[in-house]
Amino acid sequence: MKIGYRTLKTALGTPVAIFIAQLLSLENYISAGILTILCIKTTRKKSVLHAWYRFAACMTAIVYSFIIFELLGYHPISIALLLLIFIPTTVKLNVTEGIVTSSVIILHLYGSQHITLNLVINEFVLIVVGLGTALLFNLYMPSLEHDLRIVQQKVEENFGKILKEMARFLATGDDKWSGEEFPETAELLDRAKGLAYRDIENHLLRDHHPYYHYFQMRTKQFEILERMLALISRITTVNKQSKEMATFIENLADGIHPGNTAILYLNKLKEMREAFRSNELPQTREEFESRANLFTLLNEMEQYLIIKRTFKKSDI
């Protein structure tokens, strides 16, 4: 059984919130623990947002409770009427996450049978203690950089394998490759983008995340690799041009890393395109189709490299 950071923080934060509420001699002190449980989230940003939603909803609930209970009396029908007004209000204010928390406050006020200033202060302090404790415990978030770096290395390794297998097919016609790196890489990229997004939400003031942009770039390149595989599978002959393309792709596979050397390969690609154009025209239909696929493959490689060139290497 694995205990995550969120579980650990919830287990520690809840009794702390209850202890503080008891220390302040607050009524219904257990509710402080409930608020802490509800507000500890997977990221700092989510925790702050949900704390704000619950605070705003609770303040609205206190105002509505005072008006309706004091005017209509403390009857079950008053609760029904209050909820009929309160819930649409939270929807309008976009704080529906605070409905459950606010319902606890509403029932506290209803149970008192008379709302006083001291009771309102008590509920306000309860809310502050519960939400504040959750926010304090959520200040610590484990760094995801190590996990991101591992996934980055694996993605680059798979890109290299894919390109080398493509090069081998172009050079020899050997089609025994299983292609298992493709589904594995797709899964890795999805996981990486999820991790990067979580890391973004753990930095409230950061508007740029190098890993997130890096994996977005690799995802676009991966889509091109999928198209390249379809093109290569239609090339049925090994010739001078396919071997030249194989050499280029193998060199590119050896140079995969976070740095930006795309401009060097783009220049080589330009030279190769000029050389292709100066070659003799194909003599048979099969040669023509093979040459056409190779030329399309060259264009796809160019797009692959342009995507890398536009990526600005930051801190990775």
C-alpha cells in the first residue's frame, strides 16, 4: 500500500486544524478538520482556488442564513428556501465547490436557533482555521523535475530508436522491426504533459514551463514520425537516394537531445534536396513511386526539424 503526499498532508493537517480550533475554544471545532480535508488538493493552484471557492460560498451562506432564518424562522422549510436561493447563487458566482462546506455552516447556524455576532465570528474563525491549515500544508509540493527528466530521457531514447529503425529499413529493406516504441512513446508523452501541467500548477507565479513546452514540441514531432513511418512502408526498393536518406536519418538519431541543433540538419537537408533534383529521372513506375515517397519523406523531415528550430531551449 502506497501513501501519497496528499494523503499524508490530509492525515496531518486535519488533526492540526481541529487542535487549533479547540485551542481557540471554537464551537463545532470538528468542522475545521472537515474544511482542511476538502481543501488539500494535488497542486498549490487547485488548493488556493478551492479555498477561495469555499470561503466565498461560506460568507454568502452566512449572509443568506441570517436573512432567511431571522425573517422566516428556524424551520425546515426555511432551509429548503435558503438552498433554493443559495445554490443558484454559487453557480452564478462560479463557486459551486463550496456548496458542501457551506451546507455545514448553514446547519450550524440553523442549530443555534438564533444568529448572534459571536456565532458569526465563531463560524468565520472556523473557516479561516480550516482553510488556512490546508493552504499551509499544501505549500510543500514535491518537485516533479526528476520524474520529468527521466521521461524526457526515455522519449529521446525512443525517438533515436525509431529513427534508426527507419534508417535501417531505407538502407537495407529490413522490415523485421516490431515498432513497439511507437505506443510506448505516445504513452510517455501523455504522462509527461500531465506531470508538466501539475508542475505548472504548483508554481502560482510562473507563466512559462520549459518541460511543458518541450513535450509539446516532441508531441508535434512524434506526429510527423508516425506519418514518416507510413511513407517509409511504401518504399519497396533500396537505391542511392534511400541510402543517402538513411545516412541522414541515422545521423539525426545520434543527435537527439534537448539542445537546438536543427539549423545544422536543415542545411544538410537543403543540400540533399538539391542533389535529389539533379539526379537522373526514374525509369520505371516503381522507381518513380519510390522517388516520390522519398521526396515527401524529405519534406516531412524538414517539418520535423523546423518544429525543433522554433523550440526555445530554456532551463532543461
